[in-house]
Amino acid sequence: MDVISEFFSEYDGLGAFKTTIYLTLLSALLALLIGTVVAVMRVSPVRVLRSMGSAYVNIVRNTPLTLVIVFCNLGLFLQLGIQLADPNSPTSIDDNNFRLAVLGLSVYHAAFVAEAIRSGVNTVPLGQAEAARAIGLPFLKTLRYVVLPQAFRGAVAPLGNVLIALTKNSTVASVIGVTEASAVMKVMMENRPDVIFVVFGIFALGFVILTLPVGILFTSLSKRLAVKR
Amino acid sequence: MRQRIIAALGITVLAATGLTACGDETDAGGGTAGGDKLVVGIKYDQPGLGLKEGSNYTGMDVDVAKYVAKELGYEEGNVEFKESPSAQRESLLGNGQVKMIFATYSITDTRKEKVSFAGPYLVAGQDLLVKADNGDITGPEALNGKKLCSVTGSTSAQKVKDQFAKTVQLQEYDTYSKCVEALSSGAIDAVTTDNTILAGFAAQSANEGKFKVVGKTFSTERYGVGLKKGDTETCTKVNDALKKMVDSGEWQKAFDKNLGTAGLKLDPATNPPKTFDACA
């Protein structure tokens, strides 16, 4: 099975999966931030914020991810000239593409994170929020100290789903030239059509190794953290 | 209720088998008797070589395929074109979904382990596409510190980096048209792949006069006709047809029509090809 040793020596397959992991983790963090803000907007008492929140979710969630990522490169970078890396550095193309991909992935998945958190908010009984208001907490403090801590614990399982989807969706970044796992897979398939299924199998296995533990972890977390009512 | 579910399942199964039956009808076909269909794999997205515009197919690959099909005894109406993206070419041939492939398919030893090749019907080479007013990129050596574009999965850009210009930066997109877009906006300095493909893009009406092919090839790509492994019978026939096409001048006509307008100059020692590989 020389193709397996080629995976490590010639094609830097591990480096590619490392890029996939970085892409996933950075995008997950950013998506969690944006998504929380959007979710708060969607449950806020201000109507303008609520409609802005649902507009964001509906527009972004219904746009194909490939389109979002390609727009980040062709639209933001090529047409509008927005650079996320120093254009004179010797690795500007790679850095810029990577950061644009993180931006695209997090903006896209923020919509799903927001919906996951909103579903968590819905698990918190109305009485909790009413009690918080009754002791005089304003809206943001009600969220911060009463609703959101319980909402996140209820939203662990759907957030895990989003993280798994994000891991696999990060392969779309290859369309703008980020050398993550699927890009290296395409190179290997081009060069070794004789063992195309082995190549495919290696990368499929790689993704299973990345996503399966995440799924198990989030399932057990969701059981452990669930608010017993 | 249960009966209904069983009936629904049954219909699904029937529908599925019906679909596969349809698939059999468009099978690549073998004989040359009238009414038989020939399914040919081409690229749909390469101007000048294989391009689908509406229901029309144009390009050098398409014209050569049509000529060969005619020589093999298929009427023009019985030739069906099917898209064959690079990664799927071997399996499309292997499972018989297409009979032959004309899709900038370079003959290489690793590919020969999976498929057989007739041809070559054209010998291209890797080259660079730059803006028409660019004077400082004269060849792959001049790319140090520049930005070079190619498609994901192709080895052409990596080759430039390894062999000619160590400090070149590579941008990869999923299609060449995005590379050309980036080149026209100035975000990258050059696009690299086979000179035939580059010339096809340069000659598109939207890009006319904007780009030029540098014209200094640094590899040899021998475009073959992909066939199912071991199909020596078809291979011999295709080679005969190609020879006839070259001898009769039809090859030159097809070339002038599709790629000649782009000012592409192929190596006259190897084009049009006069000798073909032995069928094995």
C-alpha cells in the first residue's frame, strides 16, 4: 500500500487535515460569537432587532455555502479589494484565502448556531424569565444570568451537530484554494487514478476520525449538562 | 395501512429498476450497426476544446470526436456527448458509461494502468497566460515573487514552484474561469496550464485582446483518446481514423477553426501528430 505512505510523505496529508482542523476551530469560535449575538437579537423585545435577526438567519441559511465562500474571494477580495493579509508578505495568497474562508464559514454557520441557541432558549420555561423580571433584572441581565446559561446547556446537542457539519463543510474552502483535506484529495486522485478508491477511503476515514469523537463528546455532554426539570 | 406501505415500497423498487433500465438504453454501445449510439466523454467548460453552449458542443476535442465517430460508422445524430470531469474519467470508461473520452486527457503511465489510449491527436504543452501588456513574465523562471493561478487538483502550478521559481505564490481555484477573472482584476500575475486551454480562454469574445499566451512551453502533454482498458479493436480503428483526419487536412481545418484564432502556435515537429502509439 504505497499510496498510504505517499499520503504522509509526498502529499502532506497530515498538514492538510491540520488546516481542516484550524479552519473548523477558528470558524466555530467566530460562528459561536456571531450566532449568540444573532440569537439574542431574535429573542429581544425590540422589534427591529428581531426582524434583523430573522433576516440574517433566513438569508444566510438559504444561500449555498459555495456561493458564500466564492463571494468572499471573488466579491470581497477581487472586486472590493478587501485584504485580510499583508499583500506584500511572501504568503499573502495563502493567508488571505484562509482568513476569507474562516470569515465565510463562520458567517454561514452563525445562522445555524443562532437557531440552535434559540432552540435552547425555548427549553427554558417562561416562568424563569418572568421570575427574573419580577426581581427587577433588565432584559440583558435576565439573559446573562438566567436564560442563556440554561439555554446553552439545552443547546449542546444541536450545537454539536453544527460543529460536525462545519467540519465537513470546511472542504468547500478548497474552491478558493485553501489546501485543506479535500484539496489534497483532488491532487492525489489526479495523480493516482489507479488507486482512486483507496485515496477516497483514506480521506473518508480521516473525516470519520475527526467527527465521530465530536459526536460522542457532545452527546455525553448534552446528557450531563441538561438542566434536570 | 401495512398493505399501503408495502405497495409504496414496491412502487419505489419498480421505479428504481425502471431508472436503471433507462440507463442501459444509453449504454455506450458496441457494434456499428445503424441506430446504435456512441457516447463520448468531453469537457463542458473549456472554450476552444470542449464547450457546451446551450445544446451545442464546440471545440477541437468535439470536432475530432465527431470525425472519429463518423469514421467508425456512427451517424452524427447517434453521437451523444457526456460530461467527463477529470476525476471521473477512469470510472466512466471502466463501467462503460462512455465508450471513449476526448477531454484534454494526457497519456501517462499511471493512467495507462486503468485505461487504454488511442492517439495522441494533439500534443500540447504547459504554458503561461498573462495580461496582454505584461512584458516581464517571459517564462516560468520569471515567476519568482509573483502570483500564479491554477485549478485545485492539477499539478501544473506545483511543478512551476518545484522546478522553476521557488518563491512563486500559488492560488488555486476550482475552475480556470475564476483564475482568468482573478488575472483580469490584477490579483494574480499569471495562469498556468496547457497552452491549448489558455489559448481557448484568451480567444473568448469577452477576453479578446486582454491576455496573451507567453508561448514558451515547458512540458509535453500528449492528448489521447481514452478507451476502456484492453479495447485494442476500437483503439486501432480510432488511430486509423485519426491518421485519415490528419492526412486529409481535416485536422488542420478543425485546429484553425477552434484554436488557430487564438494565435496558438503548437510545436510543428509533433503537430499534427503523424505517428500514433501502438494499441495495447
